[in-house]
Amino acid sequence: VQPDMYPGNCWAFKGSQGYLVVRLSMKIYPTAFTLEHIPKTLSPTGNITSAPRNFSVYGLDDEYQEEGKLLGQYVYDQEGEPLQMFPVMEKNEDAFQIVELRIFSNWGHAEYTCLYRFRVHGKPAE
């Protein structure tokens, strides 16, 4: 997922459902997640229908795990700030090095969904 916020410089996937698996540099106890999209004012069309809407985040023990541990279910608000932070909702004692972002819908774009930036916040596991 790209470190800049120019319109179109995103990780796009076909349709409104998809997922992204991220391996972190170390095991952490996740505390929050940040999802970022361009603001409507920067969009050439004046809307951000390709922004993610409903999504969940899971902690995985390894990249082959089918079903991770649910850390929270969220909604990215297209009317809100471009950068939105979501606290971990499901308390657990596990540290994870692999996190899965699963997107279930977008804000109405029929062809694709765009991810500009996804961050995982947490405390390092000793």
C-alpha cells in the first residue's frame, strides 16, 4: 500500500470485496488500526465511492491460517477525515506478526475498491 496520497496511487482490487495480509516487522499486541483514503476534495470525480466501507481486521498466527482471531469490525466513514483510526474491539492476550484486513464492501463503486494506507498500531511483544 503506497506511502503517498495522490489520486489513483492506491492498491486497487476488483469489485467491492477483498483482503490484504500484512507481515509486521515484529510480533505486537495490536491496539488500533488506521485506514486512509484520499479526501473527496482531491478526487477527480468529487466522490470516493471506491473507498472501503465495511471491514474487519484479524490477527493470524501464520499466513496459511484460514480463519484468524477477530480484532474488530469497522466502518470507514466517507464523510469523515481521510485518516481514520479504529481501536481493537475484541480484547485478547495474543501477540501477532501477521494481520489480515478483510473488506466486505465499498461506498458504491461497481468496478474496484482502493486502499491508500493501512497501519497497525500496538505494543511490541517482548
